[in-house]
Amino acid sequence: MLVPAFVDLYYGHRDWKVFALSAAFVGGLSLLTMAATRAGPPPFSKKMGFLLVNLLWAVFSLVGAVPFLFSSLEMNFAKSLFESVSAITTTGSTVIAGLDHAPPGILMWRSLLHWLGGIGIVALGLFVMPYLRVGGMSFFKMESSDTNDKPFARIASFTRAFIFIYVVITIACTITFAALGMSRFDAVNHAMATVATGGFSTHDTSFAYFNSLPLLWAGTFFMTLCSLPFSILIVFMVRGRLDALRDPQIAVFLGYLTAFSLAIAVYHRIQNGVPFHEALAHSFFTVSTILSTTGYASEDYTLWGPFVVTMAFFMTFMGGCSGSTAGGIKAYRFIILFNSIRTGLYKLIYPNGIHAVRYGGMVVDPELQRTVILFFITYLLLWAGGSVAMTALGYDLLTAASAVITALSNVGPGLGPIVGPAGNFSTISDPALYLLTLMMLLGRLEVLTVLVVLTPLFWRQ
């Protein structure tokens, strides 16, 4: 909080006091909590892990909302919490209109929450979810009990390498954006939002403000890069192991990203008469920003035609790779689901045959298969239930369905005139904002991590 305080002080904005007082309040409360818990936490268990993850993200969200609540923007609690959760979960939906004239400290705070949330998301996917067996990189545990091929024997070494890569990519992205025409302030903010695949911009029109095709290609590159598994990036960059890039989800993700981008570029060229090089740049940027769940906008792609709107809607479900800052269902689940369906069909033909579900060269154990199917079913039920709830609050089907899935997948913009790429969430009612806030947290914590804590069985001795 002291970082945006100094930013406001530098630009002569009075909100620096808000961040300074917020820092003192949160810091003092944290010190008191540390003093009160000197004895240390109780023995760690799976139950403790589920509870700890939920409490950490809940507290992080509340703390992030404090500066919004007391800033000169005069946001109420619902909007402050929504903006904080949207930043921390790297969703990128915003309730702030007039970003071009917003306090610089608030803009920096949103980007910082994005960046820190991105670190938490990767840590969650790499270290916590595999232990809890509800998502993340748990399929890496299926290979065998042999640990000789593991890139880092200790989590501490892995964490240091990850943070180094994360910081290096952020610096590289900042320099690239600045070299291509952004101001230093814009470059820093957009770099943090891009690396975290968050999507908060310092301008209402997002990337369209800069009107630069080179910037679109640069954004496409960094969004795509940060949608890949960070564990594999670390192995590749630190150890120079090319075989690390053979993870099936990388090929699948890059495959459907390229196919969708080319299809939309050709359609945009034919339907709207746009020069192909422009159509290609905007298409790749738009597809990358949706699949990486970043949520930037270079144009209002809902005006390109019904084919693009339909594609954008379905891409909102898909997401990037596991172990990255991207949200959505993620590529590895589609691979396991597709192979489970194929294996099921084979068993109908040869009921006595042995057909294993595989992920690349590894056999997927039945427990993980059940978890993936459970995730799919729960994900779709939450989307359907949330959409019905939004319509009950007075919103049309397109706004309701797209707002809920964009929150659940942590994408950012939805479809339609209200929450589409040309709009924002500033006119959404407080009850609907609370619902979407819950959906963002559910999506970011892989759904099951939150739902398991809400079951009565979890609280029994």
C-alpha cells in the first residue's frame, strides 16, 4: 500500500493519505495477529489446507478493498470488494468508470493486486492444489514414485526460481511496452496486468487507446507466454530442457488459440472488409486475451459479427494451461475429459479390453478422472445457477449468462452493451456484484476448494 501512496504523492494527489493510513491499519492489525499466534499453527492436514486457502483469499480480498472504500472515488463496500476480488483473482472486470482521470495511486493499486494475485494463483496451482487433489498440477504426481526427474527437489528452490522468472518477464514486458509507445506509468501498469493475465487498464478503452498494431502483437506474445505452465517455463529457462515443452496441454492450448485466431481473422476480413494484417493482429489479440483470461480489448469485437460473438462466448469457458495465471476450465482437463470419453466408447465396443485414460505418456488414475468430471459438472451447474440468479435480479439472458461465466472463468468482459468489451460493471446492482464476486473466487480457487468447506461433513469431527 505504500507503493501507491508514493505514486499519489509523486503526482500530487491527496489519496496518498488513504493508502498511508490503510497501510498503517493493516500493518498494525497484522503485527497484532502475529503476536497473538506466536505458538504457531495447528498440525497441518488436508482439512487445514482447505480452510487455510479459503481464509487467505478471503482476507486478501478484504484487505485489498480497504483503499477503494476510502478513496476519492467514493465506492461503496460492494463495489470496493468486487474491484479487489477482480484484481486479486486476475479477472479484470471493473466497476470504475473514467479510468483516464482516476487517481494514479488507485490505478497502481489495481495493477499491484493483479501482480500479487498472479503469484498467489501460480503458487496455488503448483503447491496447494496437487496436495488437495482438486486441481492444479496434480497430474504430474501420476507418473511414478521416482523423483529423479523432478526439476527441483525442494519447494523453496522452486519458489525462488518461479519468482525470478515472474519478475524477469514483468520487466521484459514493461520495457517492450514502453519501447512501443506507452508512457512509463502505462507500461508498468499494463505489464503487471498482462503477466498476471488480469486485464486492468489505465484507460477506459483499454488497448484501443494506443491504436498500435505492434503493441497488440507484443500483448499477444506476453499473454500467451503467461498462459503456459510456469513450472515448465522454469524447467525450460533454468535447466534448458527442451523436452519440458512436450506437455500435451501446451500443444492443445496453442493449437486452438491459433485455429480460432485464423478463423476469426478470415471472417473479419470477409465480413467487414478490414485489411487482413489488421484483422490478423486484432484477431490474435482478442483470442489471446479471452483464452488467457486477461480481458483486454483492442476493439469491440461484438460488432464484428455473430460468428465472433459465438466463438468468444465458448472461448470464455476454455482458459489457458494449468500452473499458469490463466483461469477457465484449462486445457489439461479437456484432454483428460476427451480421452475419458474415447476410452468409454472403446469399452462399449470391447467390454473385456483394457483401455487406460492417458495424459501424454502417463496413465491418469481413476481418482483424477473423477475429479475432472466432478469439476466439469459443478462448473456448468454453477454457471447455470448463477445465470438464473442474475435474471432474477432483472438482467437479460445474454448479460446474465456472460457475466457469470466471465466471472467464473476470470476472463473480465462479458457480452452485450452492459458488461461487454465496450462497457463495464459500474451499473450492476450491489446484490449482483456480491454474486459475481463469489463466482470470481469460486473460479479462481478451482470451485471444489470452496464448495468442500461449505459441506456439513467438512465440519464434523
